[in-house]
Amino acid sequence: MYKRVEDSTVESTQFISRVNSLLPRLEGLILIGVGLYVLLKH
């Protein structure tokens, strides 16, 4: 039982670190998208 809880904790930690490593890329894409949208709108 305890091992299962530990496994899920490790999994969620890995998931969080994966999300954190993806966030900067996502922010860059959003900024690029907004920039293109503004450029095309004018």
C-alpha cells in the first residue's frame, strides 16, 4: 500500500517537472501567435 502511494507521488513529480519544462515553450508559442495576430490584424 505504502509503495503504491510512493509510486504515484513519483509519477506526479515527474509529470510536474515535464509540465514545467514544456511551459516556457508554450509561452513562446503563445507570444509568437499573439505577435503574428497583431501584425496581421493591422
